[in-house]
Amino acid sequence: RLASLRATGQPVFIDLTAAWCVTCLVNETTTLASPRVQALFAAHHVALLVGDWTDRDPAITALLVANHRAGVPLYLYYPAGSAPPRILPQLLSPAEVAAVLAR
């Protein structure tokens, strides 16, 4: 799905999460589900992909390893075009998401 979206030039935000991840749940509530961030995603035409690592899916594990992470959360923003992803901090804020989308 990521390759398909990138091939069309669409920016993509990936949220790698798990049901048991407290940090992930806090970020979801305070930032990712906030009206401000949802409006930013819509305004910038960002596709949101969520990877659930609750059951340690091997494909998600491979993406974590490729980004030098041992676990979730991992937030990746792929800007339009072919630039490499930007890794966001594990503790998110609406301002942080706004800043990465504005770059």
C-alpha cells in the first residue's frame, strides 16, 4: 500500500502501534485523533496508514528494524515525491505533526 501511494506522489503518514502500548494510546488520543491533526492531514492530502503490532506481525517488525527501532510507537512521514521518510518523536504533539507537514 505504501509503495502504491508513493508511486502516485501522495504524502503518507505511518502510525505503527499496538493495543498494549500506552504511549501509542496517549498519542492517538491527544494528537492523531485530534481535530487539528485530522484537518492538517486532510489539507495536505496525507494518507494515514496504521500498522498494528499487537501480535508482532513480521512485516511490521521488518519496518521497525529498517528504521532502527525495537518496538512501537514509530511514526514515519513520507513527503510527496521520493524523499526518505522523516521519523517523528515517540511522544507526539499536534505542533510536532504540523511542523513536519509544513517542511
